[in-house]
Amino acid sequence: MIEDLKRRIDAARGGKGDLLIKNVKLVNVLSQEIYKTNVVVEGGFIAGVGGRYKNASKVFNFADHYLLPGLIDSHIHIESSLLNPVNFAISVIPHGTTTVISDPHEIANVLGVKGIKYMIKSSRATPIDIFFTIPSCVPATLMETSGAEIENVGPLLTMDNIIGLGEMMNFPGVIYKDETVLKKIVSASERHRIIDGHAPVLTGDDLNAYICAGVRSDHECVTKNEAIEKLRKGMYIMIREGSAAKNLEELIRVVNKKNYRRFMFCSDDRHPKDLLQQGHIDFILRKSVSKNLDPVLAVTIATLNPSEYFGLRDRGAIAPGYIGDLTIVKNLRDFKVKAVFKNGKPIFLNNKLLVKIDDYRDVGVMGTVRAEVNLEDLKLRGDGNIANVIGVVENQIITKRMRKRVKRVGGLIVSDVARDILKIAVVDRHRGTGNVGLGLVNGFGLKKGAIASTVAHDSHNIIVVGTNDKDMLVCIKRLVDMGGGYVICAGGRVISELPLPIAGLMSDKDAKFVAQRVEKLHKTAKKLGTMLKNPFMTLSFLALPVIPELKLTDKGLVDVEKFEIISLLTK
């Protein structure tokens, strides 16, 4: 350590370093300036910034380019990219991302601690830094069947690469003083770990109670006023622009030169096609600047702010003593990435990945889909002609509560294709309970066939929407056979699919393969009648019983605002 420090000091004073970047326009997030300079890196750390440096083992002249700190995603569920950590890293490195804060909430709800350990071990095979928060809600609620339970988070918070307690989705449990929930918060507080929040539409005294428990951030703000209230009450606001929820255009209006240090950027989820075609945090920067946010403020929000919030004080800026996580871009409008350095080593240059990354495999996270279902299980009975129907809201994870007259055939409630009121089922795939939750949904537009998935937040049971029971059953059985994924059936047969064998959530293939398969699935679904841009993403959130208004789990229809299971049929 001492010898390393001596070499760094020598490099800082004009001696030879490992890396020299010359003639670059530095975006200094500490002083909020842009100026031309040279930067020298030694032993993975920035040794000096200035004009004296002339010599290094590797020299790059990036004249007319801008130098940014490595970009940071402050909150994402890597599983939601459908990629394992290795293939996810390969996808985001070309976009300047060097640090990711991931909440392995999805795989934890399937495999518990085993799933978390898989994510950590897999992430170590990548050249970027992937830190994790311990999921706070496994299971997310008691109104669904989860694959695992994590009650004592204390020991997990001491594991390597763990930096906090993941989003506290059970905000009712906090404000109504559920001891199981509060014990998790106390465990994190006692270990001085960050506690991330998740509190959509929470306001007033209830918000006060939630924050005073120790929650410090929120990524669920949808409106400007919601963000302002949470900002005023001390929360850090994560501006989310992902593949499912897109909140940037509304929330960016809140950011100004007085409050910008309380904001971060996050994707929450990012699908392969979007990663390949649009980008990652660089895409959010591009969009923010297009909405008239000052570029230096935008870069600060994408780098320094999340690093300081999470206590990662060795990164997020370009100054002596910070690690050499560097991103080179052509300009501050489109943020096209020219080069990426991690710990002072080039890992991407001129559209080429410069490092070989070997995949990490673990058979222990395979074969997680188990369910036995027959046609009888999918029959929907009940008295009454008016039903509580889930109303899809495209591009949002919220739904509407609708009241619609049902269609009956032979006494059974069936899909009403003409009125776009389709049957939906959620099947326990973890515990062998035989639970099948049945409901109705409006907004999918299918004219024939069925679509199904094992990506169904938060417990990731099997979820299926269809025009008829036979195709719904074929979908369910295929998901069991292939260990999870996406599937479309019509005419009693499978017509398109994407296997997701890792916990029924992730592929072991690269982003290009997954994106092409998903694109084919979307085209197939469109031929069956749906007008949804991403029907599988929409489907995945219909089982999420912590986001208003109506959702369906394997235990039944959930009124999220009342936080209780309600009857499908009503007066």
C-alpha cells in the first residue's frame, strides 16, 4: 500500500503514470466548470489534473472531446433486463456506465439468499462495479406466494458488495409499525447503511412517518408536486427513465441550480432492445439536456450525487485521489461514448469492447418453475354480472380499477374479445400450493391466443392473459417445461417463445439474442391483435400488489389502496 501511494504521489508531481489523457475538456462536477486539461492516473487512481503531465505508459489524446466521471445507475433490477450480470455489463459498458447499484429483489423473491449470492458472484466476473442492496420485501406482501422469505437482513448487510437496504416497498408496514418491517430498518440503521425508498403517491403525515423511520430516497415520483413534497421533506429523488416507467419529462422540471444535488438518475429496469438502441444512463443524460437541463448539472446528477448518497466517496468526480473511472464523449448533447476507462484501464474504445468477460454459470439457479394446472383450474365461476376489472395504463406500472359487465357462456365467465375484457390468471410456481388467481383485464386487445410469462413482479409466479382457456393452459405448461420465460400460444400450440432459464427471470444469452427474440414475440403478439408496444412488460406488472389500483396474485384480486384481497364480482 505504501509503495503504491508513493508511486501515485510521484505521478501527481509530474512523474510517469499508468495512463495519461491529454487535451480533454474536463466536466468538473466539483467546481461546476468545463475546461481543457490533462489527467494522469496511477495504480487505478487519479493522481493529478493539470497541464504538467507529459509521460505515461499509455497516452490518449482526446482533443475536442469531453471527459466525464464514469456514469452511475442509482437503482436498477438487473434481472429486469432479462440478462444475467455478465451480459448486462457487456451491454452498458459501451454507454459509459462504470458503477451500478442493483437491487436483486426479483431473484430474491424466487430463490432468496441463494439468488442474491448468485448475482454477487456473477457480477464479480465483470470489469465494472456492481453494488447491491439487500431486498427489504421478500416476500413483497402476504397477498401472494413467494419463492423465498428473508426476515433477518442483519447478517446479509455485512456481505461484500452490499451497501444498503433495498427499496422499502411495504410503506404501509412502516407507517403502521409492523415490527417485522421495522426490524429490517433498525438493522440497516445500526449498521449505518442507506435505506432506499419506494413510496408512490404517499403524502402528508404518512409520508412524514415513512421518512422519519429512516428512508432516504424515492424513485417512484410521477408528478412534479410529489417530487417537490418529498424533496422538501429531505428525500433524495431518483429520476427514473426506464423501459417501463418513464418519469423524466415531468420530474426534470423540478431540478434547478439550487436543488440539483438532491437528485440522481436511475433506470429501475432497462430492456435489451433499449440498451442496444438507446443506451443506459447516457440516454437519460441526452434526454435531460434536450429538456434544457444544464449539461454540467446533468452529469453531476449522473455521477457525483449517487456516489455521495451511497457513501462511495472514491468515485463520481475527476480529481486527485478518486478512482480512475472515466468516460469520454464527443459532445454534451448526444453523449456518444468514445472511450471508457475503469480503474484507469481502457475497457471500451472506438466501438470495441477491450476486455474479455467470461460468463458465470450456476446450475443451482435453474429449474425453478414448478406448477401443475389443468383446464378446470382456469374456469371462472361466481354469482353476479359486474366485475372489478384491471384497466391497463400503457407505459405505466399503475392500473385503473374498472367495473364492467361480464360475458357468460354455459354459466362460466369467459373472455369477451369484442369488448377487450380478457381472462387473466396468476399461478403459483414456487410452493406447489396449487393456487390459481383468476381475474379480468382490459387493454390487451388480443383477438386470439394467449401470452404468458414467469416475469411477474414481485413474486414472479406464472402470469397469463388469453382469449380462451386452452391456449392459456398450453402457455402455462410450456413455461414449466422450459424453466421459465416468455411464451405465446394460439390454436393450441406454441408459436413464439423466449426461454429465461436463470430463475425464470434471465437468459444466459447476450443482449442481441434476447432483443431479437423479444422483438419477434412483440410482432407475434401484434398479429394476435394487441396494440400494446410491450405487452410482456405490461403483463409483468399486473401481479405487483404494491402499485395501485388493482392487481392480481395467485391468491386473488388485490385492491392496492385498501391493501387487501377483494372479490372479483361486485354489485
